[in-house]
Amino acid sequence: MRYRSLGPSGIEASVVGFGAWVTGGGAWWGGPPDDAESERALRAALDAGVTLVDTAPAYGFGHSEEVVGRVVRGRRDQVVLATKCGLWWKDDRGSPFAEVDGRALRRSLRPDTVRVEIEESLRRLGTDRIDLYQVHWPAAPPEATPVADTMACLLDLRRQGKIRAIGVCNVTLDEMKAYRACGEVASDQFRYSMLWRPPEKDILPYCREQGLATLTYMSLEQGLLTGKVGMDRVFKPGEFRTNEAWNPWFRVENRRRILDLLAGWKDLTAKYACPLSRLVIAWTLAQPGVTHVLCGARNAAQAAENAAGADLALDPADVRRMRSDLDALGAPA
């Protein structure tokens, strides 16, 4: 395993992190989670050298944090614990965001709701501090809390020792600059993968120039880039992978193109003696500006395999070839 600093925070974290979105379960992920399997997956990741664990209150309405908390107890000092604030479901404060499992999630970065969230996250995670506390989504109208107000609250929580570093997620470049104008920001978390590369235009170059950590999510595109999602795979109604706005590549006609692309890399998986998942993670880590890749896992085998992607160094010529193949793939139908 390799380790890098989370930007200017000085906190060293594994370059492959454990993303605990799926750990929360729910209709988006096909039904109730298997907590015992989730715990085994996280333990396997930690045993493989993963230290960065990323969760959020919104993942299963606190359930993901509870599962993570059970696992990290007893080995807390081995873990760089990252969670988030800003998605609120307790009342009508904030702005509408999404409905999940029949409950309304709202964007709220008001200091009063953030202070409630941090205390509940600390309780669920069974810890007295969060290593990286991240704004899950930026505020939005009609209740667009000023960035200065949110940052003042986060900086106060850092002074109190409840958090060690501040991160943002899913922000535009202008929003990132607004947060940084109010205080130190260590990291930016955003979607980035072979099939989703808009951050290469602005966010990745900026973070690289400014020495900020980047935490990419959906870099395996919810399993699609592992080659294990075949043409016969049928998803349950409501599953996130059927959301075409997020990932049209899961449509059957597009899935065939992805499987053909991945089949064309058989010589590379043979050359590096690795499965596709490890090849894809290694390619992602090789991209300029990418410092950390978050990978979800449903079981211990997946978690261990994801962790192994940190140690695979690809020849620059192979990185370029894979990018060329991706460029030739074009956009989804």
C-alpha cells in the first residue's frame, strides 16, 4: 500500500480508500445491507493496508457510520476516518435534494444543523474526532447558506478538536475557491473515472497546482469497469445503477461496448497478472492530480482486490494506450 498526505493537513492516508456508500444499504443498492459481510469487507481492507475510510450520515440514514464505527473500534489509531455533513433529513431546514427510501434528503449547511450532524456522527462512529470532515454537497437555493458561515462553523469545530481537517465534495471550481478564501481546505471529493472525465478540465489541474488532495469516487463505475457486470445482469427497479442520468453506460446497448473495450485489455491483465479492477484503479491513480481513489466493496475479496490496486505501477505507454482506447469509445448512446 502507498500513502499520501491529505493536502496541507499533513494527515497521511492510503491512496486507495474504502468507500462505505454501499455499506448503508437501501433501495438504491438493491435492498437491506448484509452488515456482517460489510464488516468483513472493511476488516479485509484494513488488513490489506487501507487506512482511509470514507462514509457519510446520508448513507443509509446513519447506518453506514454505525457499521464503520463497530469495525474501527479497537483500531481507531490505524484509521483515517472521513465523514461528511450537509445532507439533512430531520426537518424542513435546507433545500430539497433527493428522495431516498421514501425519505426526503435536503441540502443544509446551516451552522445549527452542522453542529447536530457532527455530534451524531461522533456518536455513531464511536470516536471523539473526525480526521477529515467534508461538506457533502454545496448549499443551493432556496436556502443557500453563505460559504463563510459554514466555514466559520467548521473552523470552530476544528479548534475544538472535533475534526482535524476540512474537505469539500462535488463543488465547482468557483465554489472550491470560495471555500478556500474562508479557511484551509485539505481535499476535494468528486466523481471521476475512465468513463467520467469532466474534472480533468478544471478541478484536477487546480488541485494539483494548489497541493490539494483529491478523493475520487465511482472510479470503478459501480462495478461496471470490473467486467463482472454481464449482458444478462438485471437490476431491481429503483437501483442506482438504473439511473441513466448518472450512468447511461449501464444500458444494455452501451454495456456491450464497455465489455468489448475491457476485453481488448486482456493482454494488459496478463502482462500485469491482475484482474480488471486492479488495472482500472492503477490507471486512475496514474492520472495527473489524482491522489486517492475511493472504492466500495460488498465482500472481503473485493476489498482486498481493490487495495492491491495501489501497488500496481503501469508503464506510461500502457496508460496512454488505455486513454486512447477510451477516447475512441466515445460517448454513451
